Amino acid sequence: MKNFFVKTSLFLLAFFVVLLFCFLQSEEQNKSVHKSGQPLRPYHFHKIDQFSVKYKENFDTNKFQRKSSLARTIKQEIKDSNFSGSILIIHKNKILLNTAYGYADKNTKILNTPKSFYGMASIEKGLTALLIMKQIQAGKITLQTKLDLFYPKIPNAKKITIHNLLTMTSGLSSKGNPINLKDGNAYIDWYTDHAIQKYPIGSWHYDATNFKILAGILKILTKKSYATNLKTEFGNKFNFLSPGEFVASKNHTYSYKNNLTTEASFSKDPSYLQREVATGNLFTTTGSLYLYFRQVLNGKLIPKKLVEEMYSKVNGFAYASGAYNYPRYYKAHGYILSYEPSIFINKNATNAVIMLSNVSNKVPWEKLAEKIFQKINI
């Protein structure tokens, strides 16, 4: 009986201690409410929407909206095409499909992934155009600035404008091809020294000479190299890799044609692509390309007014600043060393197809990208 009373007393003592503790905690909470004027709110875990385009990490892993019949149809179509590379499809501001096919390295059986890097090829011209627009934003030049301000010895420099260069309506080309120059600046200087008037001013002819000259203008205006201007403007905001960075990346890919690697010499010597400075020697991922275009089109990198100017046409020709400007969308495409990037994106970046391939095809992969885009951009 004595033990019973002892145990009961201890239990009651413990009960009152707990009760007192709870009372004191309540008083402390009331004090906090009194000090802030707001009641304390319970913490709720925020779950990230895995298909949202707002989160950069969503572009690094495979995504597939399996409940969507549209996604299932498109995925089967890509599989049937024997496509090799990475593909990102955005539909109504959501990731519809983000996946990859084929090998990054056939010898070691390493597969392509959404994080794989591929050659940007001519799509890089869009970055060069943006750097020029930043100079326009700073008030240093305008679209109507004449070429003779920088290169008076180039034929018809007093008649050719910055706008002509951005739209490839200058009629300029170059005589011959440079090889084995020491660096990117040397290649830019070669093109500006060897520019010739090949076509009438105002007519459209695709020629990289236009963007080599623009790179030279950037160098004069900023007194910096093209690579430094890129780093200054973009930093690590997007994954745009130089040839050397690409080779060192664990996510680099080999490109193939007829089941044979076509860029072994490049892998051993990244300087091979120095001649493509400002026009096609960077490497990137599908996610980075989409995020770049999304920010451009939404006025995050330059004001929307300047975006409209950047993509404005001359004499009705669709090409402007590395892309083709159509009524409802933009298209960008390139080809280098069996890498083929293709982009179709609507004017506010809510629908897009970003397709980066590392195996050349008899029928350009651009055709498949366009077919898919027509399905989603209705």
C-alpha cells in the first residue's frame, strides 16, 4: 500500500510539471504574438512543381507527362525516328517532355541525358546579336549606325548599317578561308580585313562574315575580347561552354556520322573551333537554351522594345539576329561537326521545342522539330 501511494504521488507530481511546462510555453507564444502583432503560423512544406519552367533544376532530369495523350504521341514519334540527342518540349508554360536518346559516347556506352552538351553552331549568332543590342542600350550605337565608323576600308562601309549586318542584308562576304590563326581575335581581324561586296546591299544572303564584323565592332566598343564580353554579360547564368570547357565537361558528347565519330581531332585540339568565334563555337544544353530564349523574349536581358528591334526585318526577309522571325514564332537552326541544334519557340516562350542532336541525319532533324512544334503551338 505504501508503494502505491509513493507511485501515485510521483505520477501526480510529473503530471503537474508537464502541465506547468505547457502553460509557460503558451505564455511565451502569447508574448511573441504581442510583440509582433501577428500570430505564429505553422510551417508548411512547399512542394516544387516538377514540370514548372520556373525552376532551373527541373531541366536537369527526365520529365514526361505520361497522362497527356499529346506527350505520349510525341514521345513515340521521336522514338520511331531513331533520333540521337536531347529534346525539351514546353507546352503552355509546362515541361511536356524532357528526355534524351542515343549515346553520348558509343565506345563506352555512355547515354545522352538532359544534362548533355552539344554544339550550338549558328544559334550562337543570337548571343552575338544580344551583345550588340546591349551596346545600343548603352547608347553607344544604333541600328542605323554606319559601318564606316569602325571599318572604313570595308567596301560600301558608308552605306551598310548595323541592322544590315544583324539581318545579313549587307551583301558582304569574304575571300578565302583562314586557317591556323593564333586565337579568336585573329580570326575576327582576318574577316574584317578580307571582307568583299559579293551581293547587292539590301538583298539577303546567309554569310557568317556579317557576324564576324559585328564581333569586331564589339571588340572596338568594349576594348575586350569576345570571350570576355560573353563572360561579363552572362557569367554563369546559362551553361554556354567554350570548346575547352566542353571537352573537360563530364557531360560532353561525341558527334557521329554513319556510326563514326566526326570530331575526334576537335576533342584532341579545342583550338580547331577558334575560327567559329562569335558564330558557332559554343556548346550548351536543351534547358539552358530554353531558359536563355525565355529570358530574352520576356525582356529579362534587354527591354522588350530592344527585343523587337533585334528581331526586326529588313526588306521583309525573315532572318534577324540568329533566328528566323515568323508571325507566330521564332526558329533557330544550325549545323557543325555533325551536331544539329533546332529551336522552335512562340513569341512569349510558352510553347517550345528545343532539339539538340549529336548524330547527323539525311533529313535534317529540324523537320521533326517543326512537326512536333506544329502539334503543340495550336
